[in-house]
Amino acid sequence: MSELARVFEGAGLVTTGIVLIKEHAQRVCPPRMLSVPFNFGNTLGEANNPDFQHEVLDSAFALLDKTEGPVLTDFEAAFVPDP
């Protein structure tokens, strides 16, 4: 996803995304990505919690305001699902 975002940005499309493994995104240097502390299968956080999930999405979409990249921001959350 991170590398694909770079390709789209090179074609003039503005992108943002969510990454689960920050170290992988750091190697690729994506244009705008939000690193979340959740497990696979819980990319947006706790299941059945739409308010929290919207908070994650709002944080990812807020990165679209950044005109210079690469941007890799950590999502700060009090909730982290059990492994």
C-alpha cells in the first residue's frame, strides 16, 4: 500500500493510508500514512465501536492537509486490543 501510494502521488493523485507495521512504511517513505498500534484484523481499532473507528479515519484524512511529505504519523490511542 505504501509503495503504491508513492506511484499514485507521482501521477498527481493525493493519497493517505493506514499502516499496521510502521517499520515497513519507514523503508518505503510513503507520502502520507497513519501508523496505528492495532493488530491485523483490527486496522481501525476496536470492533463494533464506530465512534472510535471514525476517529482513526479522521486522523488519516487529516494527513491530506500536509502538502510536503513523506509524512508518517502515529495514532495516539488509549485503546489497544489484546493480541
